[in-house]
Amino acid sequence: MPEPAFYAYSAPEPPGLKEAIVRPASAFYHPTMGEFLLRYDDVRNTDAPEQALLAFFQSTYEAGATLGQWDREELERERWYQASKK
């Protein structure tokens, strides 16, 4: 990648990940690298960079977790956060 970018991947890569729709619209799957990319300049030039970056990481996580059939209830932070407050 000749320019700065954020990336996200799932390992092992579940079937269908390449076709998953992630946010924001400028994010894309790079078939050679086997990961989703979001160019730094695309984040920097948006009206809401924090939201764009959070959307990228949340949507790529959801795609990998859903397609990989992860036990999201056991993995996701809210559950662990609530348990730690008891």
C-alpha cells in the first residue's frame, strides 16, 4: 500500500468476507492483502473522521464475527463490562 491506511482482517478468513459490505463507502477489500482498507486521507477529509473510523472498525468486526460464526455474546465488550460491575 503506497499510502497510509487503516486495515482490518479476520483470521482465518471466513467464506464471504471478500463480498461483505463495510462502512464507510470509501473502505474496500484488497484481495492481494486479504484485508479491508480505509485510506487515511479518506478519513482525514471527511466531515466526521472519528465516526468514519469507528464505522470502519465496527463494520469489519461485525462482518468477520458474523461470517465466522463467532459467539458474539461471549466476545463483545458490553457483556464483560456489565459482568465486571457485579
